[in-house]
Amino acid sequence: MRGATRVVLPWVCVAGVLVSCGLTLADGKSTYEENCQQCHGVTGMGDGPFAENLFGPPSDLTVLARNNGGAFPAQYVTDVVDGHARSDAFSAAMPEFAQTLGGEELRLGPLVDYVESLQR
């Protein structure tokens, strides 16, 4: 991340080539359900069951493209999720998932794709 080209064991998978790696949107949804849904909610609107326990509401993930001129900010989302693009505006309640997800492009890529599918 941080501007570097990412390759994860080139003979296994190149970031962004999910089909050939056997990864799907369902894998991203599963990662979302395991790591994000408690705060961001089933639909990504920031209304998860744990959201009311936070100092501020979680981000509404369904408007990321709209708030970015209609283009989904995939690299920004990747950097926020893994912790590389965090400003002081982000809640400390949101973990930096680079460690939790093992920094694995294989799990982070499908997760970002799934968040993109939540756009309305």
C-alpha cells in the first residue's frame, strides 16, 4: 500500500485478479460480517448493534462513491481499513485491520469489493 505496487506470491495471485484466485464477493461479504458488521451494520449505513456504544457514529459506507464524485475510492478504503490512511478524525474504536487480516491482499481485496457493492 502506501503507493507501492502490491504483488502477493505472483504464482498464486496478483491483487485484483480475484476470479483466478477463487475469491469472490461472497468472501468479501464474509470478511465484512466477521470484522465490520457490528459497527457498520448489515447494510453498511453505520447502524450496527455496537454503533450506539461508540462516541461517534461509524461511517456510512453506502455513500463513499457519491461523496467522491461518483467514483468508488477503492485505494482510500483499502488504506483506511488496513490503517495506513488514518487521520485524527477516525475513531480509535476502529481497529487497524492490517494485523487482523494479516495484511493479506487476498482478504482485503474482496472486502473492498464488497464495500463497493454496498454503494447506493
